[in-house]
Amino acid sequence: MKVYIASSFKLKEKVVAVEKALEALGYTVLCKWWTGLDYIAGEGRTLNEKSDVVSNEEFYSSPGCATAFKRDYAAVKDADFFVLVAGETPRPFNGANIELGIAIGDNKPCFSVGKLDNSALYYPVTKCSDIPDLLTKIPQFNSEKIEK
């Protein structure tokens, strides 16, 4: 089964831990976006965070931005299930929430690891306290659809 993992670059260490745990069980992790943003920065620049981009205009007009969107969107659509990696304290997400909305709209099983803000829009997400909890809950949903 294929999975898309969404989060923030600030949580890269936890994302990698989730990636390794899922791959150890035979799941295929699609689109490992946390490996860097070089494709958005352009030649001669290496980025570790979106904040390294000089301006919003530079970021959104770079050729790699459209490529990254298309790649991430296609991976969310292709995934059998979705995992949102959150931190130990609730925090707002940007792109990860958009990806989660796409997955929910496609009626994919969606899971979170960590703490989410209180929001009714997270209702269909199966909340997991940690990685072992996630690994016990995923098999229950193997190919089930989320009830809307």
C-alpha cells in the first residue's frame, strides 16, 4: 500500500521516523518532499526551509514551484492512505492542511501523529498519539473508506 506523509520541514526528524516505521512494515512512502527544496531554489542555491527564499514572488514564480505542486498533488491522489505528522503542541499547518483536504475529499483513510488544533475539520482524521499507535491503527483501515 502507498502512503503520503504530510507535515512541516520543522518536523523533519519525526517525519523521517514515521517514514522508516512505515517502510519497515512494507508500505511505500510516496514523494519524500522533506529531502530538500533545491528544485525550487534554482541553480547555485540550496534551501532547507521555505523561509530561505528571498520573497514570495521569487518562491511562487520559480519553475520548481509548479513542479513541486504537481508532484505532491499527484502523490496525494495516488496514495492509498494519508498521514499528517504533527508536533507535541498544536500548531498551524499550511501546505499539509491543503494536502489533507485533498485526501479527505478523495475519501482516503487519514491519520495524524501528534497533537492537532481543535477543529471540526479534523473530525475524519484518526488521531494517533505516537508512531506505535499509528502502526496499530493503519491495518484496521487497510482499504476502507472514510464515512462522510
